[in-house]
Amino acid sequence: MTAPAPEVLALLEAAFDAAVIIDERGRIEAFNASAEAMFGYRAADAIGRNVSMLMTAADRGTHDDHLRRHLADGESRVLGRGRDVRAQHRDGSEFSIFLSVGRIANTSPPRFVGFLHDTSLRRKALATLEKERQVNRLYLDLAQVMLVATDRSGVVQLANQRAIRVLKRGHSAIVDSNWLESCVAPDDRATARTAFRALLMSGHDEPQVCEYHVRSSDGEDRFITWRGVALRDINNLVTGVMLSGEDITDQRRAENEAHRALERMNSVARLATMGEMAAGISHELNQPLAAIANYAQACVRFLRMPAPDLPEISGALEQIAGQALRAGEIIRRIRSLVRNEDVRRETQDINELIREVHGLLASDARVHDGKLALDLASPLPNVTVDGVQIQQVLMNLVHNAFEAQAPEHDGAPFEVRIATRATAAGDVEVSVSDLGPGLAGEAEQKIFEPFFTTKASGTGLGLAISRSIIKAHDARLGYRANLPRGACFYFVLPAHQEAPP
Amino acid sequence: MKDLPQTVFVVDDDDAVRDSLRMLLKSAGVHAETCASAQDFFSIYDASQPGCLVLDVRMPGMSGLEMQHELNLRGLTMPVIFITGHGDIPMAVEAMQHGAFDFLQKPFRDQELLDRVQRALVRDTENRARLRHTDRIRERLASLSPREREVLDLVTQGKANKMVAGDLGVSQRTVEIHRAHVMQKMEAGSLAELVRMMMAVAPSP
């Protein structure tokens, strides 16, 4: 029997994997350094012994038979393909290896070389990696927000449980699909695309916030606030985006509901106050009217008597005159109450007054599914006004504008704009314009008349009261058509004049 | 006994309305007294004075409804006509439920008021006559002995003398004597009349 050639042995020594050469009876002929490290035997101790000593008890008994059968009919379960097997260290501990065996050609008797790759470490690493993945997955799935990652082209790479629940689609139906096309509600795709592009281009790591609807598999739209960041590779190149989304559909619905309830309450309160006022006024006026009717009817009866009691009649007529004057006085009092002559004028910045009510008006806008835009010129001269009254006028005009557009909301931009500007004379013009149908013919003539209304449930008093408030400020509430479409109500407030020292 | 003349009491806090009502009633030959408040009325009113009341529903101090309640408490049965303003219909309904005679919305036609006042005065006369009648029946009932009252209660329940005798444990002859006394003291000509008298004084259900 000849030993393997020295070149072969040198080659084996250099191999990273453990390598063992055996003869046709299974005896070890070569045992390289890696094998020494793997099994704990020195080459001198291993050479000459049967290779089965490296195997676990389960395999040890059958190895010689396999070898003999192969030599007899060439059949092999090992040759030419590798397989995972268990191995046994000198100290008895078992571990996993990947074994590939080859028959060394043209040797007699035949020799075999086995390469043994320790897979325990790899398996351990894989297991650790898998565990980490699971933990990460768990973190993702525990998150109360939707988490979605896409690549640069918008193909979804990852979606957590929350996203799966909101979208009502399986993980596999989301991942690898195009986010914008398969999950974003059709009406919001343009918005979502713009936000997506902005994210890819963003040079900073600040999350960008946007809001759009996603559509679930059963066609339900949910309104989501998204915070997005760009994902970068180690070269700082953007590879995709990560989105975290909070489903605010219910919250927004509750907000709108609360706002609507408040609005209903306000209009009920207004009606109640007006009802009470009307009842009070009618009672006040009824008293002198009833007295006048009684006196007059008494006079008629007295006059029909054969001998009329003239002093009694004369007294009654005087009373009638007095009661008529009393009724007139009551009406005068009501008028001055409505005119509200006791106003508080202060020098103020009109833009500031507008910003103060912006929040209230914006929620009005949201209820009407529209936008409120501010277009405020700055700087502007101050104006001397009753701020609360001017704000009431603005709220009335903005509310009217949204109501005017509501019925024919046909996808056209749904916007009310409050603008301020300095006029050529140096005064301050405030305008409220909309993109609704505007005013036509008769409406334009009558719009400021009390009790004229184009709204089904309007009282027709809003504009009339607004106009009297503006009039009390030495200004005029006017109307002009907004170009290219819509209505524009405006008033010009005199600029505040500094009193001479 | 001659009845006192009937008077319409007008209670209204509004001077002009009150005075104009007085004059209107006077022009129709009806005597009226005016009071500016419920308190004023109760301080001058004597229960033997026949007539009716014309009340404003809304009054400061004691309202018309409260005044009606007070009248009921005091057992005063004068009919009350309420005058209400435009929006006071619910109050008027409540007043009617508590026994008001009628109500009028102001301003009103003189004839509407005068007709109601006339009917109220007729009602007051009837009330007073009925009260005098029941007062007399109560006086007669008070003159019965305890045994006579027992006999009266049983015979007006429709029991024959024999049964009454059985119930009271006395002879039929004794019952006959008591019964004759009852008919005499109650000034009743027949059993039917006696039953009508008892119904007139029975507490209303």
C-alpha cells in the first residue's frame, strides 16, 4: 500500500475544510490540520484507524457495509453529492457537518477523499439570524401604526400586521405589489405619488408628513396620516422609503361629528334666542295693542248710547293716542338693540383678527369638505374696529361661501379665500371669495335685503346684519363677481389715522 | 236674602290694559273692579261677592296660574277667564286643565270678551245656587241622630226595611220609625229625592 502523493497531502493541508482520505477498507490514510481541529485527534493518532470513529453511533455500524457494497457494484449514496450528517468529536460531543466524498481516480486499491464542513456554526448563525428576524417581525407587528417599506419604484418590501389588518389583504398580496396602485385610494394617488417623490428626493432624515386614504380589499377607504423617511444604503444612496401610518379615520369622523353637533347646537341656541326675543317683542307690543283695541271698542259702545259719556270717551281717546306712542317706543328700542350702538372700537391689525378666527373657520371648511385659503397682504395700515363684530361678519361670509358651493361639489377645487390688501387710497380691503355658482340676476339685487335667502334653511338675516355692522364702521359691504367664477363679498375699512400730537 | 250685584274682577299688572278692560266692561253695562296684582285682589275680595275673574296669565309676583291655584286652595269657585298673549297657548291649556272657565288671546274683539263674561256670570250664579242647596242638605244631615244616619245610609243603598233591621239587629218596626224621622228631618218627599240629596253632597270621585 502506498501513501498518498505528497502534492495531494500538501493540497489537503492548505484546505480550509477538514479533509480525510480513506482506503478501500475505510482506514484513514490522511487527516489534515482542519480535521485535527474539528475532531480533536492528532493526525498520527487518526491515521490507520477506521473512519467510523468520526461518526456517531447511529452511522458507525453501517459504514463498512456501504463501502463494501460500493466496491462490489459501484452503487453509492454519497459519491458525487454532498449531504448533511452528524459527526462525533473525540470528547464524544456530536456536531453537524456537510460531507462531500469523492473517489480518487486511478488508484488501486481505491481511495476516497472526504471534505467535511462544520455547519454547526453556520446553523447557529442562521438560527440566530432567524430569531432576530422573528423578534424584528414581532416588533413590527406589535406596532400600533402601519409600517410599510417600499423600494425606489414603490414596490412593497415589507408590511406589518397592522397594515395587513387595515388593508384587509394578506401579506403576500401586499408585498411585491406596487404600493400606489394596489393600496392607495384612486382619488388620492396623485397626492401619494407627489409625497412619495418628495421623499425620494429629500436630502434630510426628518420624517415627512402627509395624509391620504388607502383602500382596503373590500373597498373601504381609511384616512391615514403618514410619516415617511427615505431608506439609504451604506453609500447613502436612497433605496426606498419607510412609511409609518396612523389610521385617523375614526378620530377624524369623531371630530367632524363633534363639530357638526356643536354647529347644530349653535343654530338651535340661535333659534332659541331669536324665538325668545320674538316672544318678548310680541308680548311687549301686544299690551298697548290690546289696550288700544279695548279703548276703541269701548268708545264705539259709548257713542252708540242715547246719551254718550263724553268725558269717558275723551279719556279713552287720549289713552289710545298714548298707547300708540308706547308701541312706537317699543319698536324704537328693539331697533337700537339690534343696531347695537354700544360698540367697542380698538385700533387693530386686520390680518391678526383674521388669523384669530382661522382655526374656527378651518374646521367649518373641513365639515364642508373644502379648503380655506388666506391671502393676507403685509404690511397693512391698522384699522379701528370692533374686532368681535368684524370676526362675526367674516365667519358669516365664509360660512355662506361654503354653503354656496356645497350643492354642486363636482370635483372642482372647493376653496374659500380670505384676502386683504391696501387700496389705492391707502385703506384696507377685506374680501371673501369662493368658486361657487356666484349670484345671478335677482339674487344680486336682493342679497342684502333682510329675510332674503337662497338657502333652504336660511333666515335671510346674516348678510343684512353683516351689512349693518360694516355700515356702523363707516364702510360698505359690497358684492362683485369673482373671476373666473364664484362670488366675492368685500368691505373697505378706513385706515387708522394717528391723532395729531 | 237678596243677592249682591255681580262684579267682574279684572287682575292685570299693565295699567293701560287693566283700565281699558274696565272701560270696555263699563260700556257694556257690566260692573268691574280692577286690581294690579293677585295680592291686591285677595286683600279686597270677600267670598260672598258673586261675579267672575278676568286674569292676565303673565304677571309679575303671582302669575295668573299661581293665582288660580290659590283660588282653588281657598275654595273660591268664581269662574276665571284667562287673557293670554300670542305665545302663551301652553299656559292657557294648563289653566283650562286646572278648571279655568275659558281663555282669550289678546287683542280680542269686545264681543268675545263680553260673551264670555256673561256666561261666566251665569255659571257663578248656578254654582252659588248649588252650593246653597248642598249647604242646606249638610245642615239637615247634621240634625240626624247616629242611628237615623245609619238607617239613611242603608236605605239609600237600596235595602228594604227588613234587611236594614237585620243589619242593625233591631225590629222592623223600629226601622220604620227611624225612617219616618229621616224623611221628615231631610225634608224628602220620596226615597228617590233622598238619594238625589245624598249624591249632591257626596264627595266627587
